[in-house]
Amino acid sequence: MELNPGLNSSISPPRPGVNLIHIRSLGNDDTLHFLLYPQKTPASSFLSPYQLSSFQWEPLDNSSLDPRGPTVRLCGGDGSPAFSSGALCLQLSAFGSGGREAGWPGLLHSANSSQVRVWLQGVLPRGVHSRFLLELHGLGRPFSLGRVEVQQFIDDEYTPSIFTVTQWLAAPTNLSSPVLGFVQWKPVAYRQPHPIFTDATPCHHSSPLAVRGASASGLVLAFYGAEAEASGLNISFGLAGEPSYNTTKYLSWSVLAGIGDPPMDSFSPLVLSIMAVGLGTPLLILLLGGLFVCVRRHRLAEWQAYRPIN
């Protein structure tokens, strides 16, 4: 993980506005590059009713980096009184191997993916019952609108009460075509930094549509040029009647992005153990009961085979 790669800040200080995070993941056959450029809308392309293109982002320095991850955090606001004591933050994490996020929602990741956590904290709400929506953009050259799939599971050990995972696949509509990339998330957000069960709030998504005239960051334009095509979908948080953002002034949501097929959850060891006990105990009882009946009948047949001497 590097801050402003190729630039020695001790010799030549970076020009105003020059902030680039580069994370390189080396594989046996290829190398993945993750770039974060906080100018205009960040390259992660999270959009909301607040215009992120006009946000003032804190400068990236060594305090923004966590080499244990590697993880980098970026926070900012629009300079209005609403952000005087709060901020919108993005945290990008890259991975060198497969694993799972420690806290909720416990997304399963691979070495071919990175995770972005976005949270709003301490920002003064605009209304009495404020709720939020994110417009998530995907860019490519050329870029297919892809499809959104919802996978069902019966295991909620890592994300209590959530039995589905949603994934936006960058692939032709033909189901037999290979998946080029994905964006994956659990349909849940949280109203506390360290949530409990009652702090969860559901998410809903729309279908992807082509986006015309999207405001791309300098990094996107430098990589794709003018040929970049964009599509987007909306993700909304919360339901009517539930506690709103105003109750805690905090809202967080996590999303995983990567290349190739998305990682798929399987039954956890705990669930497998419960299933083994649940299914194995009745079977063991049936076997022991059948054995008892066979032994009983055998002994009864032997007793009836003897005749009295007198």
C-alpha cells in the first residue's frame, strides 16, 4: 500500500489536491491494483442527495493508512453547518487471501476482491425522520448493465436475521456467459458503530439503468478516457415506522467488489454441527430401537423353542 506512489514528499511536496492511494495485490498469474483518488466524487462512486463532487475531503497522509489491512479511510463533508460536527466516511480494505469480515455484516471475501464501508456519523439531519439513499455507479469500457441476483441461504450465523445476499454482476444477460466482475452486499445497514440485533435496518435496491452524463473522477477519466460507460442503481435504507437516522445520527453499510465470480457462502461449522445433531439423533434412536426389537424377538423365539420336560 502506497500514498502518492512515485512521489517523494520529503524532497518534493505534493501539489494541492494530489492525493492517491495505491494498493497492489500480487498473485501467481496476475496483479490487482486498487486506487483511491479523493477528488470530486471518490472513485468508489457513492452518490447521495449530497453532491459528493463538492465535498471537501480530508488530506490523505500516513495516519489515513492501516498497513495491517491494508486499509485506508477517507472522510469529508460539504462545508455546511450540517457537517460541522459530523462527516461522511469511506473505508477501503484490500485482502491478500480469503476470509471474512470480523464484524457485521460479515461479508465473505477473496484475494480478488476489496471491501468498501461507508458510514454517516454526526451529520445533522435535514428533516424530522431523515432516511438516506445511495446511488451506486459502475463504469467500464464497454460496460454491460449486467444483472442483479438475490441468493437465498438458511444460515444467518454471520449476519443475524439476514438470509439473503445481493450481487450485481457485470456480465451479459446470457446466464451461460462468464462473470467479469461483481458488487455484493447483504441487504442490511446498521445504526450503531458496534451494533446489536435491534440496530439493524433493511436495504432495498432498484434495477440497474444506464447513466448519462455521470460525473466521473479524474482517476476514472485517466483510466477509461472518454469511452467510459456508466450504469447505476439505487440502494435505500430503512422502512416506514422504524427508528430513523435521527435517533442515533449514525448509519453504516458495507459492500464488496471484485473480479470474476463472487464468493459464495456455505454452511458454517456451527450450522453443520447443529444439522448433524438434529438429523443424526433421530436416526440413532431409530437404529437403537430397531436393534432392541430384533434382540427382543430373537430371545423370545429362543425361549419359545424350549419345551418342558414333564
